[in-house]
Amino acid sequence: MTASPGPTARTSVTLHDVWVGMLLYPRHTLPTAAAPVLVASGLALHDGVAAALPAALAFLAGWSVQLGGVITDNYNNLRRHGDDPEHPAFAEALRAGLVTFGELRLAIWATYGVALLAGAWLVALGGIPVLVVGLASIAASLLYSSGPFPLGDNAGLGDPLFFVFFGLVSVMATYYVQAVAVLGGPQGASLVAGGVTWNGLWASLPPAALTTNILVIDNIRDLEFDRAKNERTLAVLIGPRWSRTEYLALLGLAYAVPVGLFAAGRFGGWVLAPLASLPYAAVVARRVLRATTHQALLPMTPQAGQVLLAHSILFAAGLAAG
């Protein structure tokens, strides 16, 4: 895109639209940042190793990394496709000078800076494992849309990336830093390594699945735009029908895990609490299956975020009580 004509150009888009509605997007990013922290904290309460400050810093670091990825994705997309019909309001804001590429670059640096500041304390607490997780998370959020081979736009890699980092990595890392804080260092945390490896792994699957479902909806919604830009998301590769099958499979996984934990005797009946959110999840799934246009699918992303948040709150409570 060429340089914008200046901040005085007329536009129907506001600063709030740009920075909140298109970048911070709290109805999307807050649930995906909060879900792994909630679930990890519920498991930590169950094991007697919950610690509020490490959990809060893990949330701040995770949300900041995610925002950095969202802003980077928008920045890279509009640099490559200045008149992208997928994001007409953002393109309009750029043309009008309401936001500039320089401001977006500054915002990217700021969000990752906040993540590094929050993460520095966690690294001091948890050592090399936390440093590796933090750097890998930042790298993944950047590489999702950056470089000659952006992971989110090639070979359907966005979905497994979301699953691993928003689920497995985030839940077990958040559990780990809380255990370290309570038990006194990595050696103390090793005393609950079984919980990190097994219960933590199982607990991480529902937020992983439901967060990935948010991306699945995005990819179905933007399928025609992505094809036109020669981007190979998983929805482009397998088509909308199989993408909806993926959505249902991930949804089923999220609700099967609490049942499996109860059936295996790992937790008591309270772990089944997420089933209370199943009716709303079914309503959203029905809408996803029936919506066929870009406009009709737009509300589905925040609604999937609500499913994620409701499930995670109930799952965390069930883990803590179980």
C-alpha cells in the first residue's frame, strides 16, 4: 500500500474501531489468553501449588504475545495486500492516515516488550524451561504471518500451531511456574512432574481444541479471500465441509476430556462441570455449520471465544474441586 493521504482524510472508521475492534479484539484475544491460565490454575489448586502472581504474569505475557501476533498478522497482510477486500475497514483507516505502518510496528515492539518484561520475572523464577517456552512462543507468533514462509498461510500449519501453543504449552507452562513459586525452584517443581506431564497434558487438550476452533471459523470465513491471495490455510487445503468436520471433532475432544478424566478416576464428579456449557456450544456449532457467507460467520468467532471461556471457567473449577 502507498503512503496514506494524511490524518485529516474523511473516514467512517474510528481509532476505537482500529485499536480495539481490529487489533486488541478483547472478545477474541482475552478468552484465548485467559483459558490456559484458568485451567492451569484449577489444576494447581487441586495439587496445592497455586500461586496468584505467577499466574497473573503468565496471563499478561500470554496475552501480550498474542496481541503482538495479531498486530503483526494485520501489518504483514496489509503490506502484502494493500487493497485487501478481506479487511476493507483497516485498509480505509490506513488510507485516511488514522493509523500508519510505523504505529503498527511500534505497537508490535510494545506488546512483545510487555511480554518480555512479564516473562523476565517468570524466567528468574523457573529458569531455562520458562525461557525456552517464552522465546518459542514469541517466535511462533511472529512466524505465523512473517517471513518468506508464514506458517499460518502455508501447508495448513496454523491449526497445529494454535493447538500446541494455546493448549499444551500454555497450560503446562503456567502450571509449572506456579509449582516453582510454591515449592521453591525447579527441583521442587520436579516433585509434581507427574502432574505436569499427565494431568497437565490432559487438562491442556480442551483449551487447545476450543482455541483452535476459533481459527477454524476464521479460516472458513476467509476461505475465498485466502484462495485469491494464494494462501494455503487448512480450510483452503481441505475445503469448508471438512473444516466443519474438524470443528466438530475438536469440540467433541474438549467435552470428552472431562468425561475421560472422571471415568479414569483421576478426578471426582466436579470435573464434569464443563458439560453445563455444552448446550451453548451446540448452539454455536449449529450456527457454524449453517452459516455460509463471510458476513454470517463474523459473529461466530467471538461466540466461539465465549464457548472457550465458559468451558475453561467450569473446567478450572471442576479440576480445583475434584
